[in-house]
Amino acid sequence: MRAVVVNEWTAPEALTVGDMDAPPMIENGVRIAVHCAGVNFADGLMVQGKYQERPPFPFAPGLEVSGEVTEVAPGVSHVSVGDRVMAVVDRGGFAEEVVAHAPDVIRIPDDMDFATAAAFPVAYGTSEFALADRAKLKKGEVLVVHGAAGGVGLTAVECGKALGATVIATAGGPEKLAVAKEHGADHGIDYKTESIKDRVRELTGGRGADVIYDPVGGDVFEQSLRATAPDGRLIVIGFAGGTVQQIPANILLVKNVDVIGFYWGAYRKLGPERIHRSFAQCLRWYEDGLLKPRVSHRFPLEEAGKAILALKDRSVTGKAIVTVR
């Protein structure tokens, strides 16, 4: 099969398409003819050997796909050959075929195209689970979303609104804030020209935010600590800003703030039933018109490296996808 083949740790711009063996079927597996694959920040880390999981060579990157089922292992009953599906995989999405674990494969609605489906699982799965399950966001609370025009940030805006929160979006520049407002944000903060801490306090009458969703880290996190309300929750999603912050425990104590770590992928093993609940909720919201996935960039398989770089340089709003078929 054709795939983006990684034979050694390399920079995204050096990725090339080659031939590799199709993956073997596994117990409780589902083979998918890939139509599209979502692009994630982790793909760039994985090909450089900087991700928390370092797969053996050769491998193809790609953590989420959409396509058609072509084979199922004995005992798999919730999907059948010919079904249109989306799936989360450990790797291998940037290829013509992938074999996924059956619990990670979900049938998609009839009106969802393959590009939308490829952009759906990781970003929406992360945001709904983080806000509803881990941060326990309640109707009427104030939610701040950092990186609000990015892949997970934009989905957090939509999920926050679906949960009944007032959403304050932060992003770099008026164009990105406009995207966040199109997807439901009530207020916007341009972190390039405004103080996050001061503006959040101003918008909340000095009280601060109940929940802050942070995929950026660094200085953004430091400002967030000082912009939380009493009993506020600050959920750490990632470090797209490039700096892993150190957390001053004295501020947590004085302000009664919870800082919550969240790595969504771990729950595929730790709590798959919670993942399934989250996906079911996201698909209900999608069918109700509350979630409107945004795909701003599409790349052919041969330009997978460019897709990863577009994500890294923050030119993508919403998601980028790689088109395989």
C-alpha cells in the first residue's frame, strides 16, 4: 500500500510517500480503507521521536482516520464491511489502509463527509471529555478557551456552548477571534495586544473564570492562574506554545484552584466506556447542529509533511486533513 513511510526519526518537511506492507489483521480488529486522515500536533512529535510513544520502524504517522470498513475480525459486530466510519489509531493513518481496534471505530452519520469525519474524533473527543468529565463544566459557568481557533480550541468553544457555558475565547489576532465567534464564543481576547488576566477579570466583573481550557501552556498558563474564580478549575491539555510551565503551589492554595492534567489518549485503555459516552454525546450534538467542524486546510498524501508544518506555524484554523483517496 502507499503510505507516508518513516524509516528513521526525521523532520516533517522530509517526509515522503513510499510503499509498505499493509498492516495484518489483529484480534478484535477492523480494517479500514482510508479516505482522509486528521492532522494533529502529535504527528510532528512522533516522526521526530519526541512523542511519548516511539513506534518501531517503519511506520506511518496519523492518529485519526475516516473511510470504509473492508474487513472485520471474528466477533466484531458493531460495524460491518461497507460501513462508513471514523477511527482513532495508535499510528498508521497516513496510509491507504489501517487496522484499528474495534472499540476505537465508530459509524458516522449519513450526512457526515469523510473530511469532516477525519477531523472529528481527537479534537471533539478531547474537548467534550475534558470539559464534561474532567473539569465538570456546569451550565451558567464561565469558560475561557485558549488557542480558540485551533484544532482542539475551536471544538472546546462549541462543546462549552453546548454545555451551557459563557465562553471567552483567546487567540492571536482578530481573524482568529472572528473564527471563534462564528463557532459560538461570547467574547474574544487578542493575547497579542491584551492582557488575558486583566480582560478575563474585566469580563467577569472581577470574579474570574470557573474553568480555563489550556492547550497552549507557558505564559498563557501563568496568566490563567491569576484569572480563575474561587474554586476554579484549570485543565492542562498540552503545550503548543512550546514551554512546559511549572505550577506555583502557593497560588493553588490561596485561591482554592484545581489544576487538572488531561491526556485523552490514555482513556482508550483506562476508561473506554467513558470515551464511548463522550463520542455518543458529540455525535448527538453534531446531529442537532450544535457542532460544526471546520476544516481549513486539505493536503494530498504526498504533502503530509506540509500539513504538519501548517499546524505547527498556526496557519490552520480548526483542522487540517490529509486526503488519501
